[in-house]
Amino acid sequence: MNNGQGNGSTPANPFTQKPEYQYQEAGLTKRVALPLSNMTLRQHFAMAAMQGILSNQLVIDQHDSNAIAWVAEHATSQADALLSELSK
């Protein structure tokens, strides 16, 4: 089901205008520009997958370099699988 959501290089949080926060101070309206995220949809999905993987205490207990590489590799492959499925 391709609903036009784009691919992995699509911004995860696209903005039509620069976001800002407004507040009142001493009777004046102040505006503060909010930071924009350059995170892609693929990076966002990989981050969510990594959080899920790391929520397993057994994975956390294995904190050697092989386990760290395994987590990154599998989080990225899960993100790619989701993007592939969403593009159908």
C-alpha cells in the first residue's frame, strides 16, 4: 500500500514553515525559533527499532563491541524492512 509517504530519505518531521514558540513576558509577545530536525524517516524508524531492541535486559547485559554492532545492524534492517513494506 503506497500512500505517498515517501521513502527512507523523506524527512521524518517535515515542516511547511519554521516552527516557533510564542509566549508573553512583561506584556510583550516573544517568539523563539524551535530547532528543526534533519532526521530522515529511515533514521526515525531505526531509532524506534533500536529502542525496542535495547528494552530487552539481555541485550543490555551483552555490552561488548559485537553486541553493539548487532543492535545497530538489526535496527537498521528492521527500518529498511518497514520502509519496503510501506512502499507496497
